[in-house]
Amino acid sequence: MKIDRIELFHVAMPLIYPWRTAYGEDAAIHSVLCRLSSGSVDAWGESAPFAAPCYSPECADGIFGVNRDWLAPTLLGKEIASGQQLQSELSLFKGNPFAKAVLDTAWWNLEARLQSKPLHELLGATRNEVVVGADFGVMDRIDDLLTAIGPAVDAGFPRIKLKFRPGWDVPMLDAVRSQHPDHTFHIDCNSGYRISDADLFRQIDQYHLAMIEQPLQHDDLIDHAELQRQIKTPVCLDESIVTARQTEQAIALKSCQYVNVKPGRVGGLTVAKAIHDVCQRAGIPCWVGGMLESSTGAGICTALAMLDNFTYPADIFPSSRFYTKDLAEEPLELVSSTNGIPSVRAFDVIPDPNPERLQQLTIQHEVIA
């Protein structure tokens, strides 16, 4: 396809309830959307690194500027035949995976429309439905968390993820496990700890969690390998995995037993699929995470989650979980699988943003043509 026009939108989407993690609190999700056009056909991509560079070194304002000034002009007017070619064109620019994901996800979505194929089929998936889990951030009180978890367990969510940070750690986990002794839980530390906290994680072994997600520094592989040697609970890497090469290194070092793959964090669907394939060859199970994107971005995550080695329940949320009204025309909704387990189904066509809501929530807008 020839890239004829690129339109960028930096939006702030207000949350129903603030999202609290080890790195801070967000009242709104800052995201960058891209409308990519080839001839008379266009499609959208999305990348949501949040407002501040706390989850990763990138932030929404930054990736908007990087795309406006550097990445988008590099692609404009070029014939791009594959995701690999797109990544190659952008490889001159070091890092910036969230920024590159804006364009990469839009390219895949546009290619799916040009081929009149659902995105998950273009990626190589043979299923169109995936089981999902439930997630709960840091709350004001442990009792609030316990009240929230109960309905999720009753609804049949096969696993529940709990945000875990200093001050919201072992007492919280002890209360949850006491109330739900047999349910599958895992914790997400969002890089909030260091290898000097190994004693804490050895203590957590007693809670029989499915995994501990990203306990140590966001860019570390070596200390995670040491921690995994010292504890029984599987380590899952999230922030530390940005490229397929890092994935190979993490596997060689035995830094983890699971990998969370987020299209935004790794630079888009092209790299996400490559990471999936590396893990599949090595026998490391994966699961798809999200960044609280609109239904446009969540739909892209859902398409990725249909690949075979995404076996742990995904972090893909219905729009109503976080937003009074989704930015996209069609919200993402849960369905019940044949076993009655909450699931999401792949969109036949990834939903576009609603024009009126997009205008209301846009902070910055730019056309590159």
C-alpha cells in the first residue's frame, strides 16, 4: 500500500475510577490515535503510554510529537508492503516503541481492510474468541477491594490480577487469599521493587499465585533471573520485554516463565507477533495485556490475543469497566464462552473512533499529507 495521508490525535479519556499502580495514579488515559490512509481507504491505530513517562520512558505528548516530526513524515508517500518493512523504515529512530506502535497498528488495520479480512485472520489466528481475566488496581481500602473481587469471582473470571506496591502488598494479599483460598490470582508490581526485596517475594510463595508480574526494574533481565532462582512462584516479564531480541535473552537467562505482550509497549503488532513466535518456540506461554485503550486499540489487542501461544487469560477489558462511554463507535463487550467463562470476541472490523467524542477529547491534532 502507498501511505497517502496520516492524521494524528492526542486524546485524554476520563476514567470512571482512578487507575492506581506502583508508579502513580491516572484519572484519564492519554492515548494517541492515527488515521492512516491509502487511496480512498483508511483505518485507525492506537497507542496509549499514559500522560507521564512512568510506566515506560514514553508519554502521550512525547509520542505525538515524535510521530508528527519524525516517524509519520518518514512513511508518507512510501509503498509499505509489510509490517517488517514499516519497522525497517522506522529503525533509524532508536527506541520509541509506543510511538512506532501508533503507525504499526494502523498499518495492520489498514492492510486488513484493503484485503477485506478480519485483522486476527491477517495475523494468522485460527480462533476468534479468547478468555479474559479481571484486574483490580490499588484502592482506598482493602475492604473496597474485597467487595469488588467477589462479583468477579462469582462471574467466573478464571484469574484475577491485583496491583501490588509498597503499602499495598502482603496484608492486602493475605486478606484476598483468606477470602478466596482456591481462586487463581497473580500480582503485578509494575517495577516497584528491587532484588534486595527477595525475602518479600519468598514470603509470597505461600500464597500460591499464578505468577508475579514485573517485580523489578523496568529494563532489567539479570536481577529477574536471580529472583526467579530464589522463588517458586513464576516470574512474568512485562515492561522489560520490548523487542524479540530481549525476549530471546530473557529466555536464555531464565529470567521468566511467562511473558506479557502489549502491542504499544513493543512497537506494534509486527514486533508483538515476533515475540509471540519466539516464546512459542521456547515453550514460554504468553498473554496479551492492554493499556486501557479505547475500543479501537483494545480491538487491536483482541485480534493479537487470538494467536495460539496466548494461553493465559488476557488483560482485555470491556469498555464499561473503565469508561462511561467509549471513544470508539462500538464498545468492546464481554461474551460468555461455551464453558460460561468471560471472554472477548474478535471484531470483524476494528471500530473507528466516534467523530463527536474524538473532537471532544482531543488535546492535539495534526495532519501529515
